[in-house]
Amino acid sequence: MAPTRRRRGVLSSTVAVVVAVGVAVGAIALVAWLQGDSGGGSSSSSTTSSTLGTRARAEQAASKAWSTEAQAAFGGPGIAQRVTDLANGAHDWLAGTMSPADFKARLDDDLTAFGAARDAVAKLRPFPYDKRVTVIFGRTTALYVDTVRVYEAALSVPAGDVRTQYDLLARRLRLLGDRVFDRGQALVDAHLHDTPTPDVDIRRPEEVPNWVAEGLAAGPPLDAAPPPASSQPQLRQATRPQQARTAWLKAVTNAAAPTADDVRAAIDSADSARLADLASRLVGAAEKLRNVPDPKGDREESARYRLSLLVLADAARTAQLNPSMADVARDVVAAGDHLWVQ
């Protein structure tokens, strides 16, 4: 189901890379948020409450109070460390410096922790200014759970092209979880009334990953070998062109992206060629829309929709890679379905 007409809104985004005094520091916004206070995704912005009006101060206080509850539901600094360690552990296992038994023990612990976070976020009260935030945060936890499940399935796969595709799939799912979180945090940031610290230059990641540029595109035996990755980091554009929402919706229709129901049916069929075709078409639609002007006043809706296409594509890739992971694939579909809903 594609987006439909709705009310307009103006949203902000979440910090991912901070450049200060000439030094670039990369950080996952979720990790920074979990390790920081109850403000936005980075400590590089702040607003003194005395500079705000009564209504803005009330919004800020309520938003910070909710963010504190959300941080606790996610699991706080402990989960932040797990997010970081998951990538490091996978690297060490693939490099042969961590035994399969040790990696499995870590994954088992991660699955329990991320599953607890998913359950706790599901019980979190709605964000008082936008009920979509809790749903979006829930999709993040689900994608982290699925990342772990893919790595657990990879443990029995011998080194080679197939194992490489497991790793790439898991890394894509984890990055999609990060970017989905960013889209939810953007909705919260709009009510925190923070302003950037003057001596800090904020650089954000591209809202919607380009898998080829990131070096994470699917390849043999799932697809043809992709072109080389970009040598430059994929950063968020300061501005993007806009157009009437009706025109954007027409562009979405013309992109002819497969639906979540199409992916579910293909998973049920266990037809590898059908799944591969859907995955390619979904990624193709997301890329086709990358340079299409956003709906006026709502850059975030375009980002959420394109992210949903990439999540659905990797649901198809999951089932294509291993039909026995059909349940994981269906869970990934659920994480991407209606992600853009207003």
C-alpha cells in the first residue's frame, strides 16, 4: 500500500556525524541517544528553557520525560554497547579471530536483550505529540532482533559467497534499524526545541542508504556482482527540492514498487526467482525516488517511504537466501509495512 493524502507537517532529523574543531567523529544516533541524556540524538545541540515560551517549555519538558522512559525501554547504555559489539563480533568471527561458539554465545545473549527491548518498547506509552514514534521505535528493535537471527543462521554456513551474503544482509538490516530509529527521533526532535551548538558542524548520514555506494548491495549468488562502493561517506543533503504532495504521490505510483502483500506471497511460495525479482524492483523503486522532489513541507515522509521499500526488499532477500528463514523474512516484512503511515 502506497502513501495516501494526509495532513502536512514539518519535521527535523537526527545527528549521526559530528565535525568539531576539524575532527570527524562517526556515531550511530541510537547509540549516542542511549548513552546520553534525554535530549535529542546528540549532545551537540541545546536550548536554555528560559529562552522558550510557555508552550515550548512544556513541550520540551514532556518530550524529555518521554525520552527518558524510551531510553529505559530500549535498555539504556547496556543495549547501546550491544549494538556496537554486534558489529565488532561479526567482524571478528568472519575474520577467524572469534570462535563460532563464542560468537553464538554472544548472539544468544543479544537475542534475549534485543527481544526484551522490543517487548518493552511495545509497552511504552505513546509519545504525547506524535503516536507514530513508538511504532517506529518498535520497528527498530524488530530489525535488530532479525539482524541477530540472520547471523545465527549464518553460523552453519561455510566460508564463501553464501556466507558473505548472510553478513551483508545482516549489516543492511542493522543499518536499516539505525535509519528507522532516526526517522522516529526526528519526530521527537521537533518538540525538543534544541538549537545547534554554534561551534559544532553537524553532518548527518543519508536518510535512506544507497546500498551500492555503501558497499552493502546484494551480490552472487543472490544477484549480479554490484559496482564498486563509493569512496566518499554518504551524507544527508542540506536541502532537497520539494513539490506538491499530489505530484509526489504520482511519482510514487509511477515507481510501481511491489507491496508488502506481494512480498508475503512470494515468501509463502518459496520461489527464489520471484523473491529476487521483487527485491531488485523494490531497491530500484527506492533509487528511482531518491532524486524525486519530496512532498512540500515533509521531507521525512519521503524518507520513511523509501526506507520501507528497502526493508521489504531485504525481507525478500532473507527468504531467497534461505527458505528456512521464512519466519524471519515475515518479521522483516512487518517492520517495513506501512512505515510511512501518517
